[in-house]
Amino acid sequence: MKNNRLLWKLVVVLFIIIVGTFIVDQWRTTTYKEVLSDLIPEDEEIRAIDITYINNNEVGRERKDMYLNNNDEIMKIMEHSANMKLKKTTQRGNPIYLMTVRTSKGAYSISIDDKDNLFIEGDRYNYHIISDNELVKAIESYGDKWEIREG
């Protein structure tokens, strides 16, 4: 009888630990839209996005730039990646995409590394993309807008 009670107490404690871990883990997740809402005040309008792609590999260095100032293009990138799930992280890889979001009142830098981590200048957190990287998919959907740069 005592063994049964002890077993049930262990099961309850284990359950509480698992649920607690899950809840804490959920507090550490957010979406791209929430991060941008915290970064860019509501009274600022996004006017343009500059994107630089840099890939340093064993063959050499590839660099290309894209400039988006059409509202439909900007909205596609913002909306397509809005629900992308992010988790706070301290990890860092090599930056591949460097974005500058230009607004009516300033500019904000965002970079994406080769490990699907997102870094936002001035934000106290870095984020790991835990869902599909919809931001890169949206950027690459404008493949014809890239301008190749030497070196």
C-alpha cells in the first residue's frame, strides 16, 4: 500500500515537472509579428527594405543586394513571415541575410544566420526560428530583384 502511494506521488511530481517545463518553454516562444510590433512603433510606416545576401564558402564569396520600396512587396514579406515561430536563444551562426527596414522615422537592422537564428539590432534577445523559415522564402520569392555584387 505504501509503495502504491509513493508511486502515485512520484507520478504527480513528474507530471508537474513536465507541465511546468512546457509552460516555461512556451513563455520563451513568440512570433515574428510580435517581435516586429515590439521593435517598430505603430506610428511608423515601413517605406523600404534593403536586403543583402552574403555567402562565404570554400569556392569564394557571393554577395547580392535587393531593394524593395513597393508597398505590395514589403507587405508580402511582412505578412508571409508574420506567424513564423521564434524562440529566444543565445546561439549565433554566420550572418547570411542582412535586412534594413526603413520607416518614416528611422531604420532597424535584422539579420538571419546560417543556423536559422534571427538577430535584431537593439533587441535584448536573439531568436531561433523553430518553424519554417518563411522570411527567407518570402525574400527569395523576389529572386529577380537581386543585384549581384563582386567581392
